[in-house]
Amino acid sequence: MKVLHVSPSFYPAGHYGGATQSSYGLCNAVARVPGVELRVLTTDSDGPRRIDVNSFPAKLPEGYDVYYCRRWFGADIAPRMFWRLPRMIRWADIVHLTAIYSPPTIPTLFLCRLMGKPVMWSTRGALQSWRARTRKNFKSVWEKTCDLFCSPNRVMLHVTSEQEKVESVERIKHAQAVVIPNGVERPPSNGYQRHPSDERMRLLFLGRLHPKKGIENLFRAMATMANGVTLSVCGEGEADYQAHLKSVAAELDLTKRVTFHGRVDGEAKEQQFAEADICVVPSFTENFCNVVAESLARGVPVIASKGTPWARVTEIDCGLWVDNDAATLAGAIRQMQTMPLREMGKRGRQWMQREFSWPNIAGQMIQQYETLIAANRRHATRDQLARV
């Protein structure tokens, strides 16, 4: 099976948050499946930065080629990507598209329609609504244009939660949808030990800094708590919004208790997990929220808002699933101070291994690829017979 993955950015880009990391993890896992040949067509964009590319294509250690096309302007406009797109789609048995409101999206859907190629289309939460959805008119026109090139037998929306599925098919009406969660690596446990003092609690927020993440509510919750409760904020976003968050922390007299670390990767990221008692995710909306899975995989319990699809943390007893207003978050943090965090972390880690390992997720994805390829061939055969 020849699989072409098309995305406006790819590992090691990290500016756009967990979506890039999830795509990388999925590609690694799919490439390990016997009989699969994978190629990735992308740009060298990493937000305001560029990825340092030494060869074209770049051969990743996981055994597949990545075509990093040089971004010329905008966030991810790379003419070389559009030039290579037709021949690489022609090569593929199936195209996996990861982009919604991005320059490669419409050309990829159009060319796949023209060449009769099936498409697995990862939405990565972009079709979900929330109270601050921007550029509504532009996005509505964009979605309708994309929908013109879709059909149920040829295009499958890949979503990671039931709520995302409901909202996505409302916008892209001529495609099927399938729920396949993101996977997570199983790193060594962080060796968590519960602190003896209930007054001390080290909180972690890790992710893109964006208004939909609800970080201000977490700050307001902290302002009502004892001085022993501290917060590490790890991530980056638009400069104006980062400045706004720092001003909110100052207004709430939290400058000594809230530390902004910027983007963390590799060992620095692992160190943040190792030092955390709880990971808090106060988002208004999330399609999956990788950081919840990453935290639990490391044995760190979580407080996840009801804007995330992680209601089962209460069922598994590895965290709390709560509203994201300041008062509720503060109450949840106080409740967690009295709970057996070490045992909760162990349960979360076991859960991630059972249900969210990358080989498991890759198996589900390959099964959907095969189903979509077969359906597309049957549909093409019917069309040919109808023309005879």
C-alpha cells in the first residue's frame, strides 16, 4: 500500500502544537506496518521559523521520505509543494490529508477527485466551533468549496472524538467520518512521589498559548489558593497573547507563583512532567488534547475541562473532568490535593498502554485505509460500467 501524507507542516515543527506531533507519531507507526510505503509532502514551516533541511527528500530514521518544500511567504505557501503534488498523488494508493484552512487543502482534494484517489482527511479539530471562532465567512466559503470535491465513497474525515465527528460532518456534508484517537508513546514513568504537605501543589499547563485554552480561568483559580500552589506554563503563541497572559498573571499577583517557560521539547519537556503533581487542561474546546494522554502515559494525573473529550478520566480514576470556570477549577485542585495521586497516575499509565499505543492506532488506521481504497475501487468500477 502506497500512502501519501500531505500536511502544511511536519515534525520537527512544534509551533502549531500537538497536531504536528500526532501526525508524526501516526506516520512513524504506519510506516512500521509491513507492506506500507509512506511518503510525506510538506513545507519547512515552523511558525515564524523554518526547519533546517539538509536533503530533499529527507530520509527519516523511521524509514520513510519527507519532502520539505521551502516556504516562500505566508504561514505555509510553498510553490514547490504544489508543483510536486500531482505526481505524488498519482503515485499513491491513498492520500492522507492533514489540513483544513491551509493552501494545500483545496488543490489536494481537487487533484484526488480528478485522479480518482481516496482521501483520509484528518481535521485535527479545525471544524469544531467555539465562542471565539474567527473569520466565519471565509471559513464557510472554504468549507463549501472543499465539500464540492468530496463524496462518501472516496473521502473519509478522520476525527478523534464523537463530538468532533458531530461538528465536522455538519460542515463537510459529502464525506464519511471515522473516530480514531491519537496515540501516545509510553515513556519511562516520571517516578512521581506524593508530597507530604497538602499545602504544596505543582501544576503544569503544557500546550499552545491561545484564547481557546482557557488559561486565564486557571490563573483566576490560582489567585484563590494558598501560596504553595505553583504553576508552570509551557508553550508559545502569538506575541500579543503571550503578553496578555503575563499581564493577567501580574494583575492577579501571581508573578512569583506562575512561571512562563516558553516552548519545551525533548528533555526539557520530560523534566516538566517529572516535576508536576497534576497537569491541568482548562480548554473551552479540544478535539483530542494530546497533553492529557502524554501526562497519563507518564503517570501524572490530570484535571481536564469538559471542553476536552476526556470524561473517562473519572471512570478510570486517574483525574477529574470538570467545568473550566475559575471556581470549579479551584475546587478540583483542592480536591486533588487530598487524593492518592501516585495510584491515580499508575492507573492512567496502564490505560494509555491498553488503548492508546501507536501500534494499536496504526492498525485501526490501516484498516480504514483498506476499506476506503476498496470502496473507491467499487465506485469507480460502477461508474465505468455505467458509461459502457
